[in-house]
Amino acid sequence: MTKEVRNTLLMTAFALFFGLILGLVHEVTAGPIAAQKEKALKEAYQAVIPEATEFNDIGVTPEGAQEAIKDGDFNAEITSVKEAVADDMAIGYVIDVVSHGGYGGDIAFSMGVDEGGSILGISITSISETPGLGMRAKTDPSFCEQFLNKEPGTEFVLGENVDSITSATFTSRCITRGVNAGLAYVDYVLGGGEIK
């Protein structure tokens, strides 16, 4: 056996061995990671509508969400819609939004909206912005509090009725667009549009 063949076989054996190890690690950790993400989402839902006792998935297809937000310049996606229920009565919606165009990439958040269309709470579930700047959207509640309990139908505009996070314009714009997309979806539903 030549040296090249032996080295090739040895490298192939190492690659197979380490590939197997990585596959096993993935199998072991995939379940707990998914469970942790699900737990974090449930905590976010409870944070945005604390009075709710359950959150029922009412479904959203990309087509239904796209139809709801097609006329706006949102650069965001509605990924999930839950109906918040307390005492067997619907009290609002939780809209999961992924907004594109943050400085560090996409920003995902859940927003609670009451039956009238006012925002009750916003909880950021995924953000990769600059520490000390854009990350303040998650660590300092004052930015997200600007959107709460406003008149239904309010359109949020950075610099007009929303103050930007200092030195984090991309982050501020990204979240503001996502909030407007979520509200456009709720207006669509409350206005008689179908939830598909």
C-alpha cells in the first residue's frame, strides 16, 4: 500500500469518525434546544399578554400574511399568530414577527395586541445587534414601551412618534417596521380579512 493511499484511508476514517460524533451530538442536543426555544416563546407570549391563560394557534399562511401587509414598506414577515384566551374568551392576539434589516441581521419578536388593535406588549425573542447599542432594544424596555397602548390604527414613524435608540438607527427602524407589519396584519383580520 502506498503512502498516499494509506493517508487517504486514514483521513477518510477520521472524517467518518468525527462525522459520526457530530451527528450523535446533534441528535442528543436537538430536542433540548427545541424545547428551550418553545419555552422562550411561551414566556414571550405570557409577557406580552399576561392575563391570558392559553394561546391557541390560529394559523397564518405566507399568502395570508403577505396579503395583509402587501401595501406597506415593512420588510418583515408574520410567522405565527396566536389567539390569547382568558376565561374561555378571546382577549387578543400574539403576532410573531421577523423583521429584516437590523444592523446585525433579522430581529424576531412577539407582540401582544388587544381585540381593539392596541399593542399591549412587545418581547424580543431573537436579536444579534451591537452590544451597548442596538441590543438596548432588548435590555432597555423604554424603546419598546413607546409602542404600547396607542390609539388603534396608529402608524409608527421613526423620528415622529418613535424615538430612535441612540446610535442604533438600523435596529430602531427594523423594529418599527416590524411593529407596523404586525399592526397591518391585525387591521386586516379585524377588518374582515381571512386568517388562512
